[in-house]
Amino acid sequence: MEVALAIELGGTKNSVGLVNRDGKVVDSGVLDPPEALDGLWEQIEVYLEQVPDRVAKVGGSLTACGVSVGPAVEELAGGSTRDVLAEAGLIVAESVDVPVFVDTAGRAFALAEGWVGSARGSEHFAALNIDDSVTGGVVLDGRLLDGGLSHAGRVGHVIVEPEGRRCACGARGCLEAEVSVGAIESSTGRPLTEPSYEHMQYVGLLVGRAAASIANLLDLRLIVCGGRVAREYASTMFLAAQAELDASCRLAFSRGTVIVSAKAPQPAGIVGAAAVGWRGFGEGV
């Protein structure tokens, strides 16, 4: 059984594992949230020393390695996204004898959904992951879009409320400033797990608004949405988002766009990182 080493560097959530070609996680572990980037690299190096034994334990053969890097790690590093991705790849490559591929967490999420999730078999879709931050990726003509600095599909900064909350980026009304976990808890004064029905509908409206802009701009009809907010707000959010999509996607090519829940196997972050690795071998999206 061939397996990919998967390393999810989320910042507050960091995990590692082994994933086979079918997207099944056969080994996994969780790393402690670091106070500084050096602490994260040290934990990864400890795990990498265990990789040969872990691969042998599951009867596998290590073929590839994928690393996903979230916005929180980029902030810890204080450098450009490409610098952080390069550094992560170099550190891991020093300890494994297989090719190492690195990408952003949002794009890894999109790859996972296209590989073994709700977008499997689709050549045109966008993926939104709504959690501590709002990330994502876009696939057109069966190809994950990159962009000039590897940020294509970073949907968290689509403006959904022009006079809305101030975002960490400096703008107002970004999707991330309105519907990320921190934004929701700050604006409602409640934990994410205790939402009001009205606020779940409001979040759905904003998610649908962003999704409609994406569909109208990029000529696609499938939006996959995941993350803690999507899981907690569930059908109430999705119904409101779909209603907004129906109202705002009126062009011939965007009419009928649907938003669906992410379905990649759990732990989704590890599967996403593995998707980055397998993509390097030309598999998946």
C-alpha cells in the first residue's frame, strides 16, 4: 500500500498523518499549538523521525509528502506566502526520501474536495473553508488555479458588506471579517456552538453573496463549503446561502449554481495535505 505523508500546519491546529491513494487516513497525530514558528518546526522534526516506524506499522510504502500551510503560520513566519511554503518544504525534505510538495491550506482543502469529496468528478468548482480564517481554492477546466503569488481562490477577502466590520487586512466587510469563527463570536457575544437562528441565516446570506460573485465571475456552478462554521450552522446556513445564490446567479451560465457541504474524509486537514502530495504525482485535481 502506497501512502503519502501529510503535514497540516494550521497554526492553532497542526496535525500529521499517513494517507493512502484512496484518501483513507491510516495513521495520524496532533501537534501542540506553538508560540513561535521554531517550536512548530521542532515538533515536526520529532514526528519525522518516527515516520519509518509508522509507515512499517501500517504495512505501507512511503511515496510522497504533502504539506499544507494556513494563514496563522504565515503570520507567525512574518514573511510572504511563497517564502513560508518554501521554508516548510525545505525543512521536511531534509528528513524524508520522497518528493515534498507544499501549498496553502485553502488550496489543499479544494484539492481534497476534488479528490475524495463533494466535488469529485467536477472540472469547475470553488471551495470555501470557513473556520478561524476563510480560505479556499478554485478549480477551472480540471486545474487548480495558482495566481501570481499562490493566492488564487482566497475567498475570505471578497467584500460582502461594504460598510461591515473592519478586517485584519484593513478593508471593511470582507467575508472573513463577517463569518469567521472569531468574527461571529465577537459580533454575537456567543460561542460558535450557541448561535441564534437569525444569525445562522445572516451568515448564510453572506456566504451565498460571496459564492454568487464567484460563480458569476468564473463561470462555474458548484460551490463546496466546509469548516467549523459550516458544520455548526449546517442546514440553516446552507438553505440561506442557496436562496441568495438563486437570487443573485441570474446569468445563463451561473443560473442553477449550488452550494453543498464538504465531504472529504476526516481529519480533513490531513486529507488536504495528502492531496497536495498526490497532486504532485499528477493524481487528483
